[in-house]
Amino acid sequence: MPTVSSAKKENTTASTTEPT
């Protein structure tokens, strides 16, 4: 399920960049 992995990776990056 590469789609789930990609979405999870994107979410982590966005979440880390948003709070910063």
C-alpha cells in the first residue's frame, strides 16, 4: 500500500512544517 505510506509521509512533513 504505497498510497498510505505516501500520504503518511506527506502528513508528517506538513504537520512538522505547519507547527514550526
